[in-house]
Amino acid sequence: MRVLLLGSGGREHAFAWKIAQSPKLSKLFIAPGNPATALLGENVAISATDFEALKEFSLRERIDMIVVGPEDPLVKGIYDYFTTNKETKHIAVIGPSKLGATLEGSKDFAKAFMTRHGVPTAAYRSFTKETLAQAYLFLETLKAPYVLKADGLAAGKGVLIISNLQEAKDELAKMFDGKFGAAGNTVVIEEFLKGIECSVFVLTDGKSYKILPEAKDYKRIGEGDTGLNTGGMGAVSPVPFADAEFMEKVRTRIVEPTVNGFHKDEIAYKGFVFIGLMNDGGEPSVIEYNVRMGDPETEVVLPRLDADILDLFEGVANGTLSEKSFGIKKEAAVTVVCVSGGYPEDYGKGFPISLPETAESIVFHAGTTLKEGTLVTSGGRVLTVTSLGATKEEALKKSYATIEGISFDKMYFRRDIGQDL
Ligand code: AMP
Ligand code: GLY
């Protein structure tokens, strides 16, 4: 198979690493990729949302399958663009249709979907500027803390959790006044869920599904889960509290109604569903859907997968996923993200990176580039260091030992990944 992978971060490096191991692969391209994916395939300087250029490239290079890493091209409709065009409909796209991607692109759509299909989630109502007075009344019926969510994509910043009622009302008014741009034209107000979070990853061909290893990520910049939200500072898999009983509840109450919902609502969905869950005393409910894999969760999920990932993707594309099988490694996987000082606020770029010659870990590249032949930082999240071990502790030891040998100016990482479990 000739495969085109879209994206350029740690998640895409992990996908490239896994795809490169497939006996079914004849050629891998990554658009746009990063210096590490260039060692696993061929990088192509095309943006993941430039559909026209991707189409031209795919036809010229006889691409069989496009694997979509980030949500942007999905929300913009890459699946529909390729599958409804005569010239390109033979190319499999691993990812949902534009309608399916609305599960991530609109929180109001996702909540209505869950309600319609009986998927447990926090009680909610949606409001617009015109219904501000009703929104205030609804807030008054809820107990603190108050959860306000901008409906649209807001770069992971659109969720506010506020303990004071008046402050919640003020923030709501600001959202309608453009605090998150058009993403906040509609706001979902929902009940606060208590408990501990984890994420479950599902691969589906729209009819059947496979549940991949679960993971927990660490979103805050500071140790002890303090400070600003980030794209993710680390992740672990498995998650000890996600035992067989919990996962069976997740399967029957959440995954099955979700996949059946795609079918009932005629939503074309051939790709990943990333389900953010709250576990409250063993009872799971859904916080959110994402229509792609997580980053950095992919960097712990894929290393635990004993599978030919292209064989699974072929099942997704052909609607034969139910005939496929795979194993899950018993080992624990952890990943620790090395970020540029200042992230997630202002940070510098272009710092030279030095890497260890050998390591017991896999160093995935998240934000790196080559400048005159030197590897330098090009983003906030720079590298993520994944290790496998008989236990989470053993895996963590390896990742932190590897990080000892990594350096760039103002490098920062959390030393407490996995410590709360
Ligand atoms: P989201 O952008 O939907 O992932 O939300 C960001 C974070 O806000 C989640 O990872 C949770 O930690 C938190 N959150 C979202 N919704 C709720 C809720 N209803 N109750 C408690 N925490 C929530
Ligand atoms: N790590 C969270 C995400 O990928 O959305």
C-alpha cells in the first residue's frame, strides 16, 4: 500500500513509526511531517488542509490510503472531499465524514447526539446571545462549579469551570461578546461531573468497532495538575482503575450506542473515536468526543498495540473490521513531554536540541525542525519520550533516564506523570 499520513506532531511521528512496521506498506509519505518522520518515509511540503494539493499529489503518487492525524482536515471535510470525487473515491480515507467530525467541531451537536442515543453524559442546555436571560436562569438551577463550553473549536481553551455564580454569568456574557470568536456564538452549559478522567480509543468502520488500550493524559503545565491547560504533558496506559468491569460498562453503555448512533443517524464514520470519560465511583460518563487520536495519548496507545496497523485500517476502509484481530501488550507504556519554557503561553523557538545516542525509550518529535542541518525546536511541545516497562514505574524510570540525556534551552517537563494512579 502507498500511504499518505497527514500531520506533523508527536502523534503523527507515532503513526509513522507504527505504519512503517507494516508488511503491507510499500511507500509512506507524510504531509507535512517533521525531521523524525522523514526517517520513516518521505515528507511532502503540503499542508494537511490543502485538499486540492493533496488530491493532485495523491493521484500523481498513486496513493491508496490517507491517514488523517489532526482534527482540522476532518472538520473541514477531507473525507467527503476525497470520497465524493470520481477521480479520488478509490482512495481510502481513515477518518470520519464532515458530519461525523462535527462530534468534535460542535459541543452542542455532540451533546444532542449523546442524548439521542442514550449515552451517559452531564445534563446540559445550549444557549445563544438571544437566550442569555434563560441561560442565567439555568445557571441558577445548577450547583457550583459551573461548566461553560464554547460550542466550536477554540484550540482547547473553550471550556471554563467557574466556582462563583456571578463570575459564571459574567464569563458567559463575555463568551457571547466574542471571547472565543465565533466558537462561542453558542455555549453549552452543563452539570459538573466529579471523578477521575481517562480516555478510551475506538477504531470503527461505521458498523463494527475495536476498543484500543485506554490512557490517561496530564493536561496541566504544573506538577500536581496545577496551572494552565496544555495540549498534554504526558500520558500513561493502561489506567489501573479502568478494570475489566469498568471497561465492560464503557463498551455496552458508551461505545455500542455511539457506533450504533452513527448507523442510525447515517453518519459515515471510518476512523478513530477518542472518548474523554469521567469515572465517578466506577460509573463512566462522557465528557467529550474527539474524532481523531489524542496527542500525546497516541504515543502510549500505539506502542502497546500488537497489530499490523495497515491491516486494521484496511478493515476500516473495506467495512471488514469485525474480521480483524490484534493483541495488546501487557507492558505499561508512559510518555513524558518535553516542552519549551514559557509554554503554553509565550515561548521561544529555534533552540538547538541535543539527543542521546542510545536510549531505552522512543523519542517522538512533536515540535522540531531542521535549520541548516541542526535539529531545533519549532513549537511548545518539542519531544515526547515513550517507554515500555513491566510496570508503569519501570517505564517512567526509563523515560526520565532518557530525558537526562536530552537538552535544549529552557526545556521543561513534569516529573510527576502517572503519580496519581
Ligand atoms: P474539553 O475541552 O471538553 O475536553 O474539556 C476540558 C476539560 O474540562 C476536561 O478534560 C475536563 O477536565 C473538564 N470538564 C469538561 N466538562 C466537564 C464536566 N461536565 N464536569 C467536570 N469537568 C469537566
Ligand atoms: N491530549 C488531548 C488531546 O489530544 O485532545
